[in-house]
Amino acid sequence: MRRTSIIICLTTLLFAANEPSAFEAGDLNSPHPYGLTPTEKKIYQNTQAIKQLQKNLFSLQERVDSLDEKIDGIKSIVEGLDENINKLKKERQQENEENETQSVIAQLRNDLNATIEEQKRNFDQFKKVLKEMSKLIDHINATYVSKQELKSELEKIYSLLEKKQTEKKSGAQLYKEARVAYKKGKYNKASELFELAAKKGYKPAASSFYLGESCYYQKRYDCAVEAYKKSASLYQNASYMPTLLLHTAVSLEKLGEKQEAKKFYDSVVKLYPKSKSAKIAKKKLKKL
């Protein structure tokens, strides 16, 4: 059993203990535990290290968000600069006005340069934080946990951060990324993105259909049937309906619901007799 599992079990037993140790010695819940065994010390050190790592990573995410906002600010300044230049070119009729225009442009350029310099400093700080995080990870990896344990914890944290960033995206962005993941056969990621796109109301019928397809190719037939039914209820004239009905039937058959599966196979044959799905459905019906 992995060390992480042992640590979790030991920690659970310590929390669940009905009788505290004498004078609270060995209590890992105490702000300043004492009387710890070597194993308890390792548990406590590992827990504190992981907590610190989580704090640092969330702090890092906040800095990244801040940098994104400042970069957007740079874009706004550049757009404003172009707008002001065009406006001043049209309005300048006399030399004085031209001089004034040049002065304003120079000021805007100075402001832009100052902003860019500030961003450079921010990125340098960002790199410094990453370097510190790298040292901390190496320290924890060498002192407290194995590489596999550390990787597992980091994956959980990065997953939370990625989910947070993904939820900020528009339905159109999510749908586009989902299609790319789907075409590459990354069905787990595709199903998550299609589900989010559908919830945001972007092409709900198509998003639900491809969510069903993603689940289908992962052999998650319950998920597939649910998504197909939702898609069909939203738009029954879609070009993918033959495939939707056929895969619904296959999914139901896999789930042991043969009578329901037969109904969907029949529907494919009757509604889309010339389709490839109908040919497959006929073969499936013969075997039922």
C-alpha cells in the first residue's frame, strides 16, 4: 500500500480515537503537538508540507490572474493609443495642433513603456516564485514524500486550478476546445468540456450529443444514454440523429435492456432506411 494511503488511514484513526493520550501527547490536531513517535512526526511534517504547497500554489494562481488583468490593461492602452492617434491626425489643421498631437502621442508612448516595464518586473517576480516553488517541491520530495505521492497531490491541486480557469471560459470556447479533444480521442476531457458548454447554453443539442459520444467511446453507457436523450429532446432533425439512435440502442443493449434497445434499432431502420446506421441496426436486430 502506498505511503499516502497509510498516512490517510493513520490520520483518520487519530481523529476518530475516543480516548486522548495522556496530557494530549501525540495529538496531531494540536497546534503544537508533542510526544510524537517517529512515524507521527513524519505524518505531521508531511501534512504541513502539503498544506504549505497548496497555499503557495493558490497564491501563484492569484498572481497569474493579476498578470492577466494587467496584460489586458496593456491591450487597452495600445487600443487607446491607436484611437487617439487617428483622432489627432484628423483634427490637426495647424502646426500648433500638430505639436500638441505629437506631445500627446509621446506621453501615451511613455505611459505604454512604463506599463510594459512594470509587466516585465511582474514576470520576473513570477519566475522567482516558480523557482521558490520548485525548491520547495524538491525539498518535500526528498524529505517527506515519494515522487509518486507528490505527483498525485500536485495533480489534484492543478486539477482544481484548471477547473477554475475552465469555468471562466465562454460556451463557444469550451465547445471549440471540446471538439479538438474529441477528435484527438481524449474523450474524458471532451466529455467534461461538452457538458460545461451545454450548461452554458452553447449549442446544447450538439454539445449533449457529443457528450454522449464521448461517454459511449469510454463505455460509460448510462452517461451516453442520458446525454443522447437530452440531445434528441432539444433537436430531432439534426444530421447526427441516425448515429444518435444507433448508439442509444447499442448502449441500452450493453446495459442489458434488450427490449428498449430493439425499439431504437427499429427506429433507425424505419426513419433512416438508407443510412449506414440502418444497415448496422438490421444486423444487430438479427442477433437479438
